[in-house]
Amino acid sequence: MRILYAEDEVALARAVAKILEKNNYTVDVVHNGLDALDYLQNGNYDIAILDIMMPKMDGITLLRRLRTTGITIPIIMLTAKTEIDDKVLGLDSGANDYLTKPFDTKELLARIRVLTRGQRPVDSTIQFGNISLDRTTFALSSPSGSFRLANKEFQMMEILMSNPKILISSEQFMEKIWGYDANAEINVVWVYISYLRKKLNALHADIQIKSTRNAGYTLEEIT
């Protein structure tokens, strides 16, 4: 799941982004409202976290621009302001939730889960062949054992297991996992596919990741 986090306090943004990434979210961080608008209009995000007091474009103006252009993803507003009128203004402008600084990151994570709950399947475990993937613990398991997957490994495996036998291109992986304006080269997809293949082999999986030249990858049963 991809998050756009707009926060002009660089140290805070870095610390919060690190916590989000440890919880297996992909996070793009920007430090002003205009960059946030550009990313959200051109990227593919599941949720946005927007500070109100930002340079170039404040969070409320940004929020209104997003809603008037048809961007409907869940948005959490962050601000040091505590007045009720400011909260009402944010919610009336299209925010889904509101969190006042300083905030506990556990509460932020809980609110993200609530707002994105409808975007995820109810079942926390995906099963294909003798392999299961737990969305809660990020564990890839078989009767032979299990591995706790790293962030991008988990996201890639989740995409594959949610779409078995469906061809997924490297470009689709890049867009969904590495995101807009990513510095990563497209061959990083092959690198992570290699990591997952090794883990599946170690788990004695009866499924495999097959590659189709110049097309992409599919998750299929071994016949």
C-alpha cells in the first residue's frame, strides 16, 4: 500500500516515514503543497497524509484542489492547531480524518488501517498452492517453514498471490511498489523476483514465479 506524506518538518517527516516503512507501507515524502499536488495527480496512492501548514500551498487549499479534481483517496490532515474551527474546516473541505500534533505513531497507524480497511480483502491470509502469505505478520509460509518478508518483498508477493496466473509487467510492479519519481531502475523488479524465488524454493513450494520475456511475471502451480 502506497502513502503520500506531505510534511514541511524534515526531521519529523523522516522519522514518521521510517515507522510507516517498517510497517510495510511504501511512502513518498514531499515537503510542500505544490509537490504534494503534483505527486497525487500523477501517482497511484492509496492514502495521503497532509500537514496543514506547508510552504507554496497550504494543506487546506491542497485538499480542496484534490477533491475538486476528482481525487477521492482517504486523506488524513496533520496540524499543530487544536481549535475546533480548524478541524471542522478540514473535514468540511474533504478530509477523512484529522490528527493533532504531537501525535502517537500508533494512533496514526490505527487511523490508516481504519481508512484503508475497505481497500483490502477481509481475509488476512492469502493461500495459493501450499504457500500462504499473512498480511498481518508478513510471513510467507508452507508446511516446511516460513520467512518474514521485507517490505518490498511482501508487497510484490501480495500482488502475485492476489492475482495468480495473471501476467504482471515490471512496469506495473514499479508503479505500485516503487512509485512516482522513484530513483530505482526497472531491473530492481528482477532482483526482488529472484529473492522470492529463492524463498519459495527453500519452502518447497508447489508454485513458482514464471517469467515471460519482455512481458512480465505470473504466479503458477508447478505441473
